[in-house]
Amino acid sequence: MTAASRVVAVLGPTNTGKTHYAIDRMLGYRTGIMGFPLRLLAREIYDKIVRLRGPSVVALVTGEERIVPPRAQYWICTVEAMPEGMGCDFLAIDEIQLCADPERGHVFTDRLLRARGLKETLFLGADTMRGPIRALVPGVEFVRRDRMSDLVYSGSRKISRMPGRTAIVGFSIDNVYAIAELIRRQKGGAAVVMGALSPRTRNAQVALYQNGDVDYLVATDAIGMGLNLDVDHVAFSSTAKFDGRRMRPLAPNELAQIAGRAGRGMSHGSFGVTGDARPLEEGVAEAIMEHRFTPLKKLNWRSADLQFGTTDALIKTLESSPTDEVLTKAREADDLRVLKALSQDADIRDRITDASKVRLLWDVCRIPDFRGTSHSEHSSLLSGIFGYLEDGGVVPDDWFARQIRRLDRTEGDIDTLSKRLAFIRTWTYVAQRNGWLRDESHWRDVTRTIEDRLSDALHTRLTQRFVDRRTSVLMRRLKQKEALLAEVNDQGEVTVEGEFVGKLEGFRFSPDKSAQGAEAKALKSASLQALAPHFHLRADRFYNAPDTEIDYTEQGGLMWGEHAVGKLVAGADPLNPRIEVFVDDAAGADVAQKVERRLQHFIARKVQALFEPMINLQKDETLSGLARGFAFRMVEALGILPRASVMQEVKDLDQEARGALRKHGIRFGQFTIFMPLLLKPAPTRLRLVLWGLANGLQEFPEAPPPGLVTVPTPVGAPEGYDTMAGYRAAGQRMIRIDMLERLADLLRAEDSRGGFEAKPDMLSITGMTLEQFADLMQGLGYKAEKGERVKVKAVDAVVTETGKAAAADTPVMDAAAEVENTPAATPVEGEVEPAPADVPAGTEEIVDDGVAPIAEEPADAVAAAPIAETDDGETPIGEAADAAVDAPETEVFYSFTWGRQARQGGHARGQRRGGESRGEGRGQGESRGANAEANNGNRGKPRSGGKPQGKPGAKKGGRNDRDQNKGAKTYSSRPPKKEKPIDPDNPFAAALMGLKQGD
């Protein structure tokens, strides 16, 4: 490098114009040389410079192609084929970050360290090379170039939904062919580009894509090395590749190199995944979009100072280690493996008598294994070539002719032609070596001609297999506005040119399954021309159809008979969803508007009928103040509110306000404020759909089967699902909220501090085994202690018969009737209140025509409710474990006490789905936040520092409560308790009497 020589590293992401910048710089000098990573890219740049300066001054040198005019000034080469010591004014190496490549990196590192132009040297590549270049190249200048267009991540897409002008990337030949076959069936065809293709085949395939004959390109990562194509989107079918030794995931910078092919010049591009590839992690996608990658720390290196005295000396120098800490010893390459194998051959060792023979052997060992054969087979071939060169100085013409004659055949399938092309590449490489054949020029032309014939045949086979010619013709005819004869019969069957092509389903055309990809698209376009009158007739019939012919699905779809005609989408008000219709564009706006109006009428009437109590509550103008605000909360919550989320609002309501709300059927329960009529299966099904729409769920959870008291707690269900389904999740199962209120009535009579056991009535209400009931109680905030005791047979018989009688005599009452059986103890604020006598007719019983009743169930129906199997060792009520004769029988029992420890993380059954604490303390006075609009952020946060405010149904009124509520007016719908007589002998009682008299 002379004193005036300038070394510049031009670094940046893809689509920054680095290669164009280097070409312009080179053409500003008299001579120049550029090295590229692929012969496909080298050929592309060679053709471009030939167009600018003419073929007489441009040379192309790759491992398999050599075009060197006598007056060559500009040399375009692969990096491995770059001639050394030419003394050109300008030199450039493209994709310099390949110094870190485990297979070829040592070649690029050698050029980085030793290749220089007399006046200017450019290293082009990724910004991750900044550190190593600075450390290894003294006096280097850095130029940063930014991408000319945006690159965005679009996530995962099915191949069938890929936009036009997309390149789908695979990392094996089988994968590329499978994707191309799928594209042909679904999209009409795809071009195929792989690094193993000859330049001629590759250019012919690219022309298919560039000319618009096909809209899709399936390629290997070869397109990541600078090939300029009109690609708008790049989709990865895999994010791992085989690197010659093992399968490994691609690093973010490697993915970026390929993804960057999308969007050329000022056109923006996108990238994503498809097929079996998992979506990219958020950090990886952001790194690719923002071009932020981990800087390279080590570069692969192999000594260029080779010693050719003996094969052992040559191997030793090739295996020497670098001295610079930035460099790392390259792994054993194929050429070194072959050298080691051949150097162990006794016949070859006898032939190697001096340094020139060692150098010749090394040149032979560097012939690439284009054929992809085994190591021993490749070594055997190279051994024969070395023998010919060492004996006679050249490869015999007759032997060489026999090798290539077997390949000069164009019959066969894609795999057969690909193998022949790989084999001819080996002999093309041999023909390019100076002095290895007697008539090099002749054999170069012969091998080139054979390669061209095989390339053309392979292009034909690829096109036949992966491009539907009929589809291409049909597409062109449509583009040229040529009319195709299409007809529609009374059954909606559509024919084009007399051939059946599909049916009209609802208001959308469904192509025949046998029509594939672009063919189906073209036929659909032709069919829609004949469907316009039929669309209008069908829309009139739909508009006049009764509601009984229309229905909605649990995922928000709208059906007309068996055909989907639209779907529900979220509106400004959960009770007024919008409609998105499924109508082909060819039907016209009038048809779409008529279908939308009919569906809007249907869903509005359905909401009015199923939510009539709530609609009446919303329209009641007599409600005012706190009652009106609470009514708004009920409507907003679709008729069901967890009491813990509105604890303060309930306290603030006076009896008049509560009475006004009760007239609309609102039940103030211990755990839930709800409207019993809205617990029917039909309102529940619609409520879940409206709730899913309002919350933007991608998949709506389904309603539990009707008539069941408890159901398993679904795993992964969205927050709030249990409430909207009319249930309360507690442990592994959910219990229906009306039955939970009945259970709360029974729990109020128990001693929750001293402990109590489950009564037969409790198990009868829930339809659970004892173990399941224990899990439920823990989910409600109780602590369950399991124990065993000796079973007294006589007592057990009495208890068993009593339990059966109680279960038989205790019906599963409905939500309104259970209030009348509430214990007579006077409630205080926070307890469940009995329904007044003026409950509107219809709310005392929850039934649904044709469906199992929600509440009024016979005892045997409860007994028949699904019960989860008990764990090993658990004994259901009324059963005795197998025991040895004369051994005392034992029974399992649980003692329940109120306490927050049941909700701690140590008990697996009390866990919320997804690992969060299940015990929200809804019945303990805990609140999800006073503000309902902000309840998502406060859910599960207890008031008053998180201390429980009492078990469900427990009386308040401790000293602190009396102090805080002193002077506050309380209301109760029950008669006050009779005061106990005061003992005059008790000094504390006498003092209390004095205080009362003083009042």
C-alpha cells in the first residue's frame, strides 16, 4: 500500500447503495478489482459493468467461469478467485462481515489483511465489523450509510395469505421445492432461486419473477448476498439452517441480511415468518428493523504463509494459530481434510518429491466438492486427478471427455438434472485451471455448453413443475379484458367456458377445490362477472327472511342457514355491536348495505329480547342519584357485578335506592350483584360474545354447559370470564353465582373461627365430593385442614341416612327463593340482604324453554352433576376405603376456618390460572378498586392495607367499626334483635346502662 493509498470501510445495513457506490468509485479509476461472495452476484455485477463500459474491458473470474478479454481493466471475481498481486488502482471486497463465517470466513479475513488497491481500497459490509476492522487495519476510514427505505416486521402469515412480490426463504432444497409446490397450488406459480443453480438457470428463473409471470419467489439464503430483486416482502419458512456441521439458529444479523432484500431503493419493505417457523422474538424483530446487532468480536483466520517443503510442513502451517486476539483459528475446511487424507496415501507420498509437487497437490485439494458426495469418494476423485497431473503434467483428453460425456444429457427430472449440473461444475472448475488440460479453451467451451444445456433443461423442468401455464394464460387474458363465458344456475353453481368452477355460498363465491392458486383466482374473477344479478336477488330474499333463519355463533359469526354472511365487531356501546358483512366486492355496495341492515336489525332485536330487564333498567328515568349511577354500572357490566368491586357503592345505597333497583330484578348477593333472569343460557351465551367483542379478544370463550352447578375452571381463560359466564372461580372449579349465594347462607351459621365441617346440605348444593368442596372453600378464602379419624359405624349409619334425607329434602332452589331461607340473624352492612316481597314476577325462577333449568333442579339432578374423579387416597362422602377385616375403619374429614393463609402461594389448589393468587377475597370485603373504569389495574388489591374485613356472612361491628361508623344511620330489612337483659350485678353492665340512660 503506497503512501497515497486510502482504505475505507463503508458499513451499514442492506439497501444502502454500498455496492453501487463501490462500482462508481472503481469506474473512476483506470483499473480495478472487486470480490463478491457468490458467483451469481459476481455475474450480476459483471453484466452491469459490461453494459456501462463494454465487454472488451471487463473480466469475470469465478471458480467455474473465466472471461478475460486481452485489454481487461476491471475484474469482477468471487473472493476465492481474486487474482493476487495484480496492482490495480482500486480494490473492493463486498460482504466483508463474512470474515466471521465458520466455513469461508478465513478467505475473507485474508483479503481484509492483505488485499489492497494501489490508490483506494473499500471494504463493504455490516456495521458489526467496525471493531475488528479498526483493530486489524491501521489508518482505516469509516463511512456509515443508512438504509434508503423502512423495513418493518409483519409477524406470521400463512403462505396462502402472502402478498404479491414476496420472496419465501428456505434453507434446504427439499424445503424450497415443497414451498414452491404449495405456492403453485395456491397462487399459480413461483420462481426458484438457489445458490446451487447455474447463473443461466438462475437468471431465467428471476426473469419469470421480474417479468410478472409469477408473483412469488422461493429461494435459499443466497438472495441475501446482494441480489437485487423487486421484492416487497420476505418470509422465513425457517429460522435455522445446516451450516455444514450442525443445525443452528440464524443470528439476528444473518436474518437481517436476508430480510433486507425486501424494499429496494426508496420502496419500503417488510419481513415475517410463515409455515412452521415460530414468530420472531420481539427483541430480534426490533433489532432487525433498527439495524442494531451484537458487534463481531472474533474473525476466522488461516495462515496465508504456507510452507510447501513437505506435506507435513504444509499441514502444520495450515493448522497454525493466530497471534492476534481478534483472530481465531478457523475450523478444518474441506481442502485441508482432503490434504490430510491424500498425504496418508503411500503412493501419493512416494510421488511428492519436492515443493512443486506439494504445491500441485494443494491446488488439487482445493477443488470444491460441488457434487456433495462423501469425503472418501471426493478424495478418490482428486487422487486420480493428481496422479494424471503428476505423471503427464495434464489430465488426459480421452479420460476428461468420458467424464463429461456421461453428463451431456437433458432427460430426467429436476433432481437428476441438478445432480448433472453439480457434476459438470467440477469439470468446469478443472477446465478453468491454467495448464491442467492441453486445450483449455476448447474444454472450457465444451463444459460451458453442456452446463448451458443442462441449465435450460432445469429451468424448463422447474417451470413445468412450479408454474401453472394455464393459469398464466388465463391471467393474461383477464388483464387484457378478454371476456370469458360464465353462467350461474339456480343452485348457485358457477361455470366458466362450460366448466364447473365453484358455488355461491351466502354472498361469497367459493371456487372449486380442484382449481388451484392463481387459476382459482382467475376463474373467480371471471365468475363474478356473471354473479351480479344473482347477488341482488339473493340480497332481497335475505332481507325478507325471518329471524329464525339467522343465528350467531359463540365466536361472533353471523349465519344465514349454513352460510356465514357476516360477523359482529366491537362498537362504541357493548350492547350495540357493529356488523361486518361477508359480501364479495363484485356484489356492489347496495347488496352489502342491504345485508348489513338486515343483520343489524337481527342483533338489535336479539339484544332487546335477551337483555330486556337490563334494557328497562337503562331506560328507567325515575332512577336518580346513587341508584341511577349504580344502574349504569350494572348495564356497563352486562348485568353481573362482583360485590367486592362495588363494595363502597353498595354501602352508599339507602333502602329506597335499593328498593328501586330490586324492582328491576337486581339481587344484592353476598358475592355478586346480579339480575337472575340474565343467568339463563341464552343471555349468558350472548353476554360472552358481547363481552369478548368489547374486550378485543381474538378468541371468545364458550359458555359453560347449561344446568350445571359447578364446572372445571378453564385454563388460560381471560380475566373476568367466570363472572360473565355467571360463575365464580374458586380453586379448580367454578360455582354458579346463584348457588354460591345459597352456600353463603349456610356458611353464615357456622363457627368460622373455631372451625366447622361440611354439612350434607353444602355438598348437595355444590354437587361436589368432600375433596372438591375443600378446594372450593380454599378458593373462597377459607383454610382447609385435612384429617382422618376412626369411623364409628353406628354413628356413620345415622349420619349417612341423615345426609341422604337432607339431600333429598333440600331442593336446589333458585336465586330468588334462596333469599327467603336466609337465617333470621339481622345483617349489617356488607351482608347479603333478603329480597323484598315486591320482587317482580318472573325473577323468582330462572328457567329457559327447552334447556335444563338453571336453579330449580331436583336433588337427583344435582347428584348427577359431573364430579371430578378423586385423587388416590381420597374418600368420597358415604364410602369407606377398603380395609382389612377387623381393622378399624377411618374416614377423611376437613375442618374449615376463615383465614387469608388459604390464599397464600403454598397451596396449589388456591392458585389463580396462570400462577396468580386465586383468592381475591371477593367475599371478604376486599375491593378491586372503587372506580369500575379502572378496575383492571386494581383487581385483587384489598382495601385497608389488604387486611380481610371478615368472612362471608360474618357480622361486623367490632370496636373499630363502631368508632368509624359512629353516628351513621344504618338500615336493615329484618326486625332488630331483642336486647339481652343487663345483669345489675355486673359493674360493666351497670356502667353501660348508665351511658344509655344518659343518651
